Amino acid sequence: MELLWLEDFNVLAQSGNFSRAAELRHVTQPAFSRRIRALENWVGVDLFERTTQGAVLTDAGRQMIESAQDLTRRLYQMRQEAREVAGKQARTLHFAATHSLSFTFFPGWVRAAERAGPIEAIRLHSDNMRVCEQMLLSGQAQFLLCHQHPDVPPRFAAESFHSKVVGRDLLIPLQARHDSPPHPQATLPLLGYTADSGLGRIVSARLLRETQPPALDTVFSSHLAAVLLSMALEGKGFAWLPETLAGPELANGKLVRALDEHWDIPLEIRLFRPAMALSDFAEDFWARL
């Protein structure tokens, strides 16, 4: 049995798609499929039901998934602590954070957190929400920093993780000032988020709540809010952008509202961590927040 088999299992269980899981694991799909089959051979039962739509956990797979995620987290923590005790690595806090928060919120937030006590070392991995969630699940990150909305729960078992609200944000539908105001009945050109984006999940949930959503035509999509910001400034359409990112452009008038305040989406900025005990300095950092 190999650790990478468990990591593959966790990723496929979350994504539900062999091609997408292989992409996240940076291997070819045939190689990824062989590793999943090797794990199933080791366990002695099928863990996934293969369908034309993707891969669904069997009863045995559902029984195994929580233990597999917990085991991989513990193995990564064991390795990290052994390296620190041996003096091979600094006492490091490992964060996974979505792109938009990595560049805007994270630096100032960490500086403020350090006022309560010194932090020896930090490692930040910036990626889309799907990858960040997987890093937290696998134990490659101790903490996940992300936007959160009550209508869109994270894609992991809430009882296995704790969280704290560490900030607030607002998604605002914005377009370039030189765009002409659309006719009320016109189809609006949307700069949208991809399915891997946490902000995309939130915007989709908001639109589904509406009995009369605006007519939208997605003309461009990306998981990066910064890319959508650039496209909006070029007048290519409008996007729901975080105030923490687009605040300066909104203040100087380069961006203006594409829709009224009814369409704003209030967000929490949350820090997630496993319920299991972390290293002593990670627990101390958490307690000081």
C-alpha cells in the first residue's frame, strides 16, 4: 500500500471524475486509473462505481473515505513534526489560500496576527478552491483561507474541521466605466468563474435563488478573479468581483456597478483547520486568532 494511492483515492472521491482527478494529481489518466485499481486490489473490493458520468463511491468507498482522509493528514503531520524535531525544517505554518485572498487579504492579515505572537515561518500555497480544499483534506496544508457563504458549504465533512471568521468581503457586479449602460431587457455579457472556483460556486448559488435572474451570456471564464478584473477593465463584460480585490478600481471610478445593490453578495473570509490536534505552535496560532 502506498500513500499516493490514498491521495489519489481522496482526490477522485472529491472530484468524481477520472480525467479531472488525474489532472489534479499531475499524471496521465491511464496511470491514475492503474493506481486506483491497485488500491482496490489491495483493499480487495471496488471502491468506485465507474459510470459514463464519472466515478461514484461504492458503499465500501464511502465507509473508507473519512479514514483515508484522516490517515493522510496524520501521515503528513507526522513527517512535518519529525523534520522540525530533527532541526531539518523551521517550525512552519502551512496555509492553502484561494488566489484572490492570497494577493489581497493574506499579507495584511498575517502581519496583524503576528502582533499577538511571533511566527517563525510560513508556507503559502495559492490555488483555486478545489485544489485548496484537497490540500486541507490530504494534510498538505494545516489551514485553508477562503471566501465562504452560508448557502455554499465546503466540500468536506464539517464535523472533521473547525473554522473561524477572520474577515468580511463583498462580491459586487462591476464593469468598466466606459461601458454603455445595458438596456434593462438586454442579455448581459458575463465574465464568469469556472467550476473550480469557490467564488463561482457562490455566484451560481446566488443566481439559483432568484426567481427572475438577469439574462446573462458568459463570454469569458476563469478561476482567477484578478483575470476577470482585467477583462472587466478592458470593457469585455461585467464580473462579480471581491471588494478586497476591486476596491481601488471602484474608488477611482475605473469600474462602476453593472447591477444594483440587490445583486451584491456578502461573504465571510474563513480559516479552516482539521479537528484533529495540530503541532503545538499551530495550535498556539489558532488560539491567538
